Amino acid sequence: MSAGPANPVSRHPVLAAMLSRPYPAVMGILNVTPDSFSDGGQFDAPERALAQARRMIEGGADILDIGAESTRPYGSQPITADEEWQRLTPVLAEVIALGIPVSIDTMKASVLARALAAGAAIANDIWGLQHDPEMARVVADFDAPVVVMHNRDEVDPSIDIVADMKSFFARTLDIAAKAGIAPRNLVLDPGIGFGKTPQQSMIALARLPELASFGLPILVGASRKKFISTVVPSEPQQRLGGSLAAHLLAMQRGATIIRAHDVAETVQALRVAASIEDSK
């Protein structure tokens, strides 16, 4: 149940230590938004966001991923770059000061550039460098690790979603190469719940090993996603069991980073599973 990529190469220093372990790194989700699908409004006050960041670090988070604009597939309201930055500003410096790498979940190159200049370490782009034409340049300029997620404008139940993911990532890697982004800085994310039917999200998880051909680390974020409720009807806050099941299977299939709301529970599950596997 190794967490290492199929074809390990030299990695960015921020990624290297996390990817050398027998269990995935855990990226804790910190949404400073009023409308995220699971925890919108819970941490949009700076003091609550900072308290949650501390709890996630105590629970074993390796990375904190701050999002200031909801990117849920249905019903999210776009905001301007200035508004997104205004939401980030009250919490960013203090979260960075907690001492673990901070990732910025944004679609906007201008927001990413300001956050990286302020000390954030990782870019997390839900459009895989294919939405904002300046995103790849900013990532390259800062020599930052970047999570590139598969996404689609429209859901199409008729397509082979894994073939679509492979084509999407091929385009992303071409954009990255032309911008001068080093391969050591790239992490693939299959985009569970984005541009996919619930069944396609499960197919993406089941066929995760097919992404190993890219030779890059893989991040999986199935936490509280809607596909879980198609198996067992549930609200987002009731999907811990399904989230852990999906993340344990993702680990088994090669995921090297897990993005989760429930950090302590996820860390425990991953480490226990790895320890059992190592006891054969």
C-alpha cells in the first residue's frame, strides 16, 4: 500500500519529505468562505479560521489548503480577485506563521501571485492551468509546487471519464512545460465531484492507477463529496465513513496526498492502514 508515485523523480523540497513516507500526506481544508458546500460560513471569521488551522495541525495535517472562493460545482457565486484577496488577507499571514506549508486554492493568477509573495508555498488550481492564462506563468515565476485538477465545463455521462482525464492532463502538462514549470513541481488531482457524474467520480477512484503513467504524485480529495450520498443517503457532515473508505482505497491505488475536512480521523485511518500493510 505504498504512497509513492509509480515513477519517482526528484521532487520540490516542499513535496519531497511528504512523498517519501509509506502513507499519504494529508492536506487539511480551510474554507474562509460563506458558501462552500460542506462548511461554508464556519470559518469565515479570522479567529475561527485560525483555531481550525491549529486543530488540523494538531490532528496531523501536513499542508493547509486555504480557499476564499467557493468552487463547489453547483450554486457557487463567482467573486472578484479583490474580494477573494480581502477574504484571504485577515488569515493568511497568521496561518503561514503556524509553520507548515500553506496551499492556496484559487482559479485566479493574480490572487495566487499575491499569496505566494506573502509566503504561501503551493498552488492548487481546480482548472489545471487551463482557466486563467496567467496561472502557469505565476507558478513558474515562483517555482512553486502546483496541484492541477481535472475539470469539465459540463457533465457528460456518456464519456470515458478516465480517457478524458488523460487528455486533460496531457494538455495541462504541455502548458506547464511551455511556461517553464518543472515536472518536479506537478501534482495531479482527478477532481472527484467536478465535471463528473457520481458514477464517474467512483470510476475515477477505481481506475486511479491508470494515472500512474504520468509518473507524478496524485492528490485525491473525496472528502464529503456528493457521490457518497448516492451510495448511502447523507448530508455532507454525515459522510465521514464514506470519505475514509474512498481515501483508503485511493491510498491503495497510489494516491500520495489526501485532501480532507476531517484531518485527525483521516490521518489515523491512513496510518493504521499503512501499519497493517507493513505487518504482513
